[in-house]
Amino acid sequence: MLILLSCAKTMSANSKAKVPFASVPRFQKEADDIAFQMSQFSVDELEKLLRVNAKIAVDNYKRYQQFHSLDAKKLPAMLSYTGIVFKKLNPIDFTTDDYDYAQHHLRLTSFCYGLLRPADAIVPYRLEGDAKLPELGGITLFEYWRKILTDTFIADINEAGGVLCNLASDEMRGLFDWKRVLQAVKVVTPEFSVMKNGKRTTIVVYTKMMRGLMTRYIIKNRIANLEELKQFQAEGFQYHPDLSTWDKPVFVLQA
């Protein structure tokens, strides 16, 4: 089983956790080219392109100016992102075997680096998938990466057993030719719902938490199929057979 997680907007170049090995991103050249293009934008242009405030625009202007420097701090991708998903993944206690398993069974989307393995060493950045860069011919980064990543992504899923546990946000499907992915492999997309007064609701923060915790569960327990995935329980969420289909297992919290 291969897990897909979304990148987070927030990143750091420092972490208390340590990965026992490092790898080079497979699309480093493309990332370097994209970062170079981003380094040509002014702070004001970045503020508009990234839809951020002035402080974040300044911070990322500095990041892109330093991106290609030999002194630029790099961190394994799994430790670089600092959003809720990655806080709950919490790899600080991962063993060498856990990291090795994750390297072969976890992929992280990235608008700058395309598709990352957990130990891929990366420089912090900020980017949006709908950004259009002049050197890309006016297409979005979603369109740019789609033709580059799809074959590699399918190959990674097949190498991990032919089943994708899609724990990424819906927009990340735009990085791949998703119809081809669905034709080539089995895709399972877990859903996390809160049940209150007989009604199902989705609470974004809970969904992010569960995506991180489920990823941790799969890695720690070497989960290989849907039947094993159904055993996942955390923070009161548990599998609900009546609401589930084989490709959309639903995990419910009774509020």
C-alpha cells in the first residue's frame, strides 16, 4: 500500500526528529528551475501570486533568493512540513525500519518538488498549484506537473503493492492524470466524519488530524490491505461499515 499526503503551507528548516538517511528528490532539476523563476518575483508580486500577507511574502522572497545557495538549510521532506497532518504523523520516535518502510510506502505532494519521498532533502518554500510562471508557457503548476508525475506515481503505487491510500486533499489529484491512476491501480480514499444528532459533518481540523494519525498507523503497523486499514481507531474515530464502500471507508466520531 502506498500513502499519499498533501504538502503543508507551513515549513521549517529545523526539527528535533532525525532521519537516519537522506535521499535526493527525483525532480530536483525541475524544482531548481521553478525556484529560480520564483526568485525573479518582487515581494509585492509574491504577495499577490501566493495570496499571502506582506510578512509571509518577505519571508518567502528571502527563501527563494537563498534556494540555490550551498548554505541553504535542507531537511528531509517528512520533517520539513509543519502542518497538523505532520504534527500527528509525529515521526520523532520512528525507528530506522519505520523510516525505511515510509521511504517506500509514503509520498508527499509538492508544487515545487513534484512528488517527494519522506527522506528527500528539501529547502523550505511556499507555492500554490494554480500559480502560472512565465517560463512554463502560461500553464498552472498543476498542468505542468501532471504530465511529469503520472507515470512515476503509478509505478510507485505498483511497487508498493498496487493499492493507493489517498489521504491527500482533493486538489492534489490535479497534479496527476487521475483517470489514468484510477485505471491502473486500486485507489482507497478514507473519509472522516463527525456524527451529531444523526447527521454527518466534516470538520477540517479533525480530517487533517486523522490523516496524520492514519499515516502513522499504516507505517508503524505495516498495513498492506483494506481489511487491516479498517482496524484503525484514534481519538474516538472508528470504521463505520454501513456508511462505507470498498473505495471510501468511512471513520466516524460520535459527538
